[in-house]
Amino acid sequence: MSALDAVARIAFLASDVLVVSQPSSFASSYRLLASAGHKPRILSAPLGSDAGEIILRNTDARLVSLTTSSHTQVLTRLVLHLAEISSRPVVLHIALQDDLSDALLLRAAVPFFLISSTPQQAHDNALLASRLAVTQSKAVVHAFYPGTSHEPLSELAEDRVLPFLLAEKHPVTPGHVTPTGTEQHSEPLADAAVSVLYKEYETAALETLTHTRRPLRAVSKQGPADAHTVVLVFGKTETFPEVDGVSYVFYTLLNPLPPSKLLHVIPTTATRIIVLEQVHRWTTKWLPLYLETVSALQQREPQSRPVVQSGVLGSTDNITAADVQNLLEQAASTNSPSTRLSLGISPSSASESTIPQIPKHELAFTKILSHLFNDRLEIVNDPILVASQGAIATSPEYALGRVRGQLDLRADLLTAVQDLLQDSTAPAQLHSLLSKWALSKDDPLKSKVLGSQIVQNLKDMPISHPAAARILDLQAHLPARSRWIIGSDAWSYDLGASGLHHAIASQLNVNILLLDTSSYSTRTNVDPARRKQDVGLSLGGRVQEARRARAKAAYGNLVAGMEHKPLLVLYASDGGAAEKVAKRLDKRGLARGLATTIKAFDSVGLEGLRGEEAHVAFITSTAGQGEPPQNGRQFYKALNAAVARGEAVLAGVKYSVFGMGDSHYWPRPEDAGYYNKPGKDLDARVEKLGGERVAPLGLGDDQDADGWKTGYALWEPTLWKALGVDAIEVTEAEPEPITNEHIKAASGYLRGTIAEGLEDTSTGALAPSDGQLTKFHGIYQQDDRDIRDERQAQGVEPAYSFMIRVRMPGGVCKPNQWLQMDQIADEHGSGTFKITTRQTFQFHGVIKRHLKPAIQDINRVLLDTLAACGDVNSEVYQFARDVSEHLIPRTTAYHEIWLDKKLVAGEALQDHEPLYGEFYLPRKFKIAVAVPPTNDVDVFTNDVGFIAIVGKNGELEGFNVTIGGGMGVTHGNKKTYPRIGDVVGFCTPDQGRFVAEAIMLTQRDNGNRADRK
């Protein structure tokens, strides 16, 4: 019996659910087991489908087993699910082909990994793997070599398999090791987790031994105990030829592999270790098990460590003593660990390029395609390409990449043709041919004829223009091709991750032929979630759902359009207040059944309203001396120009205007005309241009008790009445506006999506919510106002940049740090930096891609210990540092985002803010320290101020404490005003940080979070 039959038998008898990856080498074995008393539920996983998904859908079973060959596509897809599979009772039986490369991809994510070389070993390890999975509820990988043996195979009787799996565990005495072979020695294990897993393996191995009467050795050794060279073999283990001074160590357990088990089999007499791994397709410099061996040897003293070299193990058939001597000579000729040695014959690469046989049913379809498209047909994953591009050439995913590359080259060809058409020196005949080809490039017949004429013309009359040479290089892409990818229906089983999904999403011009080769009776026996009609049902179902949604929306729009005209809400806003009002009006219009659209003035422009019959609500704030906001100035210029020309460009537009301003912003009587001037001017000019006012002008005044809301409450009902929706009762509650408090609470302790925003190269800005969070990181987003209009006219976003404020307690800076600040400003900013009254530096003009490097450079400079000069100044400086460090937020978001410190895997460590909590403070909180008679920090204008008190002997006695200072004021808002702080008492230097904490906590708990003014 072969190892394949032995493993298939155990998997069949032990499992509740058996997943069979196709094409299957196990099929004939399962047919022989049809009469067995225990029959698992067998699910087929066609090649190209996701076997891991099938396993996860059935993990409620006592044991799920997968049998598969070592196929790259199958095992790679399994990797994506191993995080979930690893903690489920699952056994993955993998039939190897003299190469561990693909199977080792799974090793890092599973608790147990076993290797079997002989049929008897495969049988016993399959039992052991099933027992481990059932008793420990953990995944086990069992990789085996599917060979045959001349020795009779001893199998466990069918009626004993399930009782063995379900029997209670017999715990092993702590420190006890399986009493077999080389494992009679017990050593403490370095890693606690590995130790626990290894003891679980030992327990299951002992239980298996009691049923099979054969020991299962995780490690076996061959050769003298005082060898000078030890060969560690990871792969197919067979008896190796004896060579003087050489011992061999064979491993059948790769996970868990305690370092002590590696060290125990290496005698102290060994001066050289050769790690042979049966890995032939490994792209990194170091092979995986070589690195673990080197790591384990670090526990030995340096003088007793042997030389460790890496090698590749080929076929182990017919290895002779001469082959081993040759290996030793290779090792002796170099001590470089990066040189890979080899033993045995490596698998021939010729087999990989063998052209696969095309199934007869596929040939029938390709003949039809050939008849239809003749020489235009291109099967992108044609098996004939294997000879030149390798076995991957038939993969549909690879073929899709080829199609993209071909279409990109054809796009380059079109660009070259257009460039040559611009050349006035090109001959008229060539110019005519190129023009015709550009117009007919997708015509199958014309593109081919014109293409050949273009090539001949370029060869007969050479042209020096570089585009001509490019056209000749790409002449193969002149004819229009009919590109086809042919695949089985397995390509579409996992629609979310399949090639079919990628092909549809790519929107490339490519045809796909899926061949359904299974009968309807066969498909009804498989997992219902994996049936072959899924491609039609899933794709068709999604299309139908999308069509229904579009139809419903279209019907709703139709009904709304029959009753009411759509409402266009236009806004002009600098600070965002008018934009918020516009969004509020938009949502309320939607709630009344109106089809509303919201846009900025300049995004529509006057031309966008010309000749339109629409209802328009204009909302604008006031800037400067009665000027319109930035995103409405182009609209106003066009409006004034149209009025000057006397054009009635807005005939048919029904409108109303709501303006926002402050009647006391300009105190002089002669400046009263600036109040709400943009709104008043807009209302009058739209009427002059033919617009019909349907609701009177509304004016919001910041001086009213509720600010602009007072005027808005009077204006909005008149608009709804004009639109005929004033009688509609809106019962749905208006959604609560998103505030800074919401942003902070949802930010994950100030993380937000800042890290993702830094990676987004499509814009120079961060998301608005992240812009609120970066203030806590000392960063403010800005844009260049001087070129704002110019960039808007060009249709590009504002020239965004950032201001960075450095945290520098006490304002102390050494000369070399000053030079570093200057260098940072030159390399990352605008070339200058500012010194502020907050005793720190500010950098301006830092663009987004320079943010992280700039902050990293700042941290490298300022995180060092700073020295101060003078006794009192030294004490005050230390006091400032102590207060700053005491109140600094504890979140690790800053270090993760800007300093590339990694978050602990699995979020094992959670951020905690003992002082600030998840909501932090309602507004800025500033602390200043002053040493009289100097008050360069304006100590009375800060939330907390510490004024140093110096005794007669010149020593620092303490601080007078001020609270409640601030210069923040909103013009025209009587509730806001500047205020100097009050002196409330005295504290010693030791008490200062706790005084600051108490004041800060008072603001945290009692500050007004609803109104930041």
C-alpha cells in the first residue's frame, strides 16, 4: 500500500467532513473505501477555488480534514485563512513532490507541522495528527511523501480508529519526555508557548504508541556520537550512507520545534553543521530552518559554536558515500553562510516547461473560436506558452496580467501615432494612413490592412522622429485582436477573490470562456455553497439587485420630479459656517421628498445656471469688508460682468438667498453697509439677470440671541412654502451634527486615519476629521491663500501645506539643536522657522510627504536631555519639563504614526489615558512659566500661569499661580471676550504639576463641549 492510500484511509475514517482538493490523487483511494462503516461528508474543492473558505464553513464538525497535493495555488489561498483555521480541529494532509517550498508557507501559522517519509510513517502520523486536532482543537499540517514501500504496512483496524480519537487524554508527568530513541533526555524549554505545544505533542505521541506499538520520534539520529560534522535533514528522511565523522539528524516534527531539541542532538565535538532543506523554490536569501538552527546555537558560548552552513536537499534516491564526501568538500571550500550547498539531484526544470495536454472538450471550443476569429484570435493562456513562460502561463490570473500589459502597449502605440501625426515633416501618404488607423484601430479588418501599410511605408521611407521607431517596435499591436482567457468553472467559485471577479472589475477588453464539465447530478452532491451555478447566480443576482435599486431610485426621482422641481443648494463659505447651513438645508429638503443637490458657488458657476429652470437656494457668509468668501468669488465676478452687459442669463431660475454676517463687526457708522453685503448684492443681481425671487431675502446676524439661527428660522419656512412642501410633516429626527467630540471619541486615542492619509498621494491634504486630530500632534493644515484663486481657476486643489509646532518645555535650546532646527526648515519646510511667545519653534510650508521625515528629525533632536544655564533658570526649566511630562497624553498613536513604532499584534496592549480619557479636553489648554521681571510668554493670557518667586538667597521658592487667561474671541459674539488670568495662590515647585493637573481636570469635566467659542 502507498502512503497516499494510507493517509486517505485515516482521513476518511477519522473525519466528519472531508474536503478533497481537485484534481485529486486520493480519488481512487476513496472509491475503495465506499463500503466502510464510517462515511464522512465529502466536499469537493475544485482547483482555483478557496479550500480554506470551505473548511471554515464546516468547523462545527468534530474533525475536518483536507487532502490535497502540494499545489502553489491551493496552499497560497489557505494562508489567508490560517489565522482562523489554526484554532479549529482541522488536519491538512499535503502530498509532497520532493519539495517543501509550498507546504512551509503554512508552518508559521499552525501549531503542529508533521512530515512523513515512508508509508508506515504516513499512516502513524495521520493518526497522530487526527488525535492532536481532536483533543487540542488546533490545526495540524501533515506533509507526506506519497511513495510506496516493499515492507508490509501495519494499519489500525477500522473499528479502532474512532475510539482512539475520542478516548480521554492521558496527561504526561511534567518534565517527562516520550521514552523513545533520542528523546529520553529532558531539558527545560526556552519558550513557554512552545513548551506547552511540545508536551501536547508528546501526550498524543504516547497515546498513538499504545495503539500502534510503534514509537513516533520527533527527532532521530544516525551516525557516531562524537561526529565532527552534523547534517540536519529537513525533508524526505531515509537511511544515508555512513561516512567517518559524520552524523545525520532527521526531523519529522517541524512545529513545535524547541531550540533545546536542536541543541541536544548536536555534540560538542561538532565543528560544522550543514542544514539540508528540501526546498527548491525559496525566494529569500536564507532558508527558513537554517535561520532557526543558527538562532538556537546562540545559546552556546561563542567559542563552542560550530560553523553553520545552508544546503538544498534534492532527491534522496541512490545517495552514495561519494555524494556525501562531495557535500563535505563543498562545505570545506567556503565558510560563507550565504553559499548554498547541495546534496542529491534537484528536480529537473524541464518538467515544468512540458506543454500540458489540452482536454478534448476544450479543443472543440477553441476550434469554434478559431473558425469565428481566424488569425485575430489570441488565447492569452494558451498551453503552448508554457515552453517559453513556464507553467504559470496557463493560469487565468497570469493571463489577465498579460492582457493588461498588451493593452498598455497598444495605448503607447496610439500615443506614438498621435505624436507622429503632429510632425509637419511626415509624408502626406503616411499621415493619411496614420489618421485612418487612429479612426479604425478597433476595426478587425481595417486595422490589420492599414497596419501593414504603415509598417511598409515606414520601412521604405525612414523618418528620424522617435515616434516612428516606437511604432515599428510595437507593430505587432497594430491589428485589433480578439483576446480570450479559457478556464474551468472553478475559476468563479469564490467570486470575491477569483480571477473572474478581477477580470470584471478591471474593465479590460478581454473575453472569458468558462467550461462547465461536471454533470448536474455531481453538482448536487457537493457543498451547496459551492455549486457551479454560483457564477451565474452570484453575478446575476448582484446585477439584479443593483438594477432593482436603480429602478427604485429612478421611480422615486420620477415621482418627486412630477410633483416638485429639484432644489439646488449653493453655498459660499470661508470658515465652514455657511457650508454647514447649506448641508442642513439639503438634508431637510430630502426629508420633505425633494431631489436636492448641494454644491459650492464656484463649482457650478454662472454658466451652470444659464437657461436652467430650477429652484436655487443661495447661502453665503461675509468675508473681509463685505467681500464674498473664497469659493464664491469667481461666481460673483461672472455675476457682476453679466449685470454690466445687461444679459438675462438666469431667466427661469426661481431663487431665494440667505446671507450670514455680523451687524457689529464694523463699529463705524460709515461701514454699516458691509453687513451681509454679499447676500444683499447676490439677491439684487440675480433678479436683474432674470431670476424670479420665490422667498424674501433672509439675513442671519451673529448679534442675535441665537446668532444666525434667529434669521434662519424665519427664512426657511418661506422657502418650503414657495416649493409647496411646507405642509409635509417631517417626523424623522434631524441627525446630530458630527463635532470634534465625536471625532475624538472615534479616533482610537488620536489615531483616526492619519496613517492612511499620509500614504494617499492623490491629494496634498488630510481628511477633515484627521485635520482636527493632527492638532493634538502639534500639526495644523493650511493652504497658500495667495495662489488659491489661481489654482481654483486651473481646476486643481489648493496648495496644501502644514505647520508643525515643536514641544519644547521651558523654551531651552542648545546651539547645535538650533542648527538642526534650521536644517529641518531648509530640508522639509519653507526655509524659515518662527520663534513664538509660547517659547517654541514653528515650521511652515511643510508638504504632506515631508511631514513624517520632519517630525522624525525633530524628535531625534529634541528628545535628548537639554542642559540649562544659571541656578534659577535651571530649576524653572526642570519645573517646566516636569509639568509638561506629567500632563502629556499617554496614547501611543504619535509614536506609531510618526516614528514607525509598531502596535503590539492582536492589540494585546490597549491605550489608556489616565488624565484625559477618550474624549480629551473641550478646547486648547495652555500653560506658561515666567521668571520676573521678564514676561515674554504673556503669562496672564494662558489657561494656567506659573510666576516664579525667587528668595533672598537666589533660590527658587515656588510660584504664584494664575488661571483663566485667554485671548480667544469671535468678532461680534458677545459671549466671547479676551481675559487676563487671576492670581489664585502660591505653590511650591513640587506641588506645581499637581496644581496644573487639578486645573486641567476641572476644565475636562466642566468645560462646554457643545460650544467651542
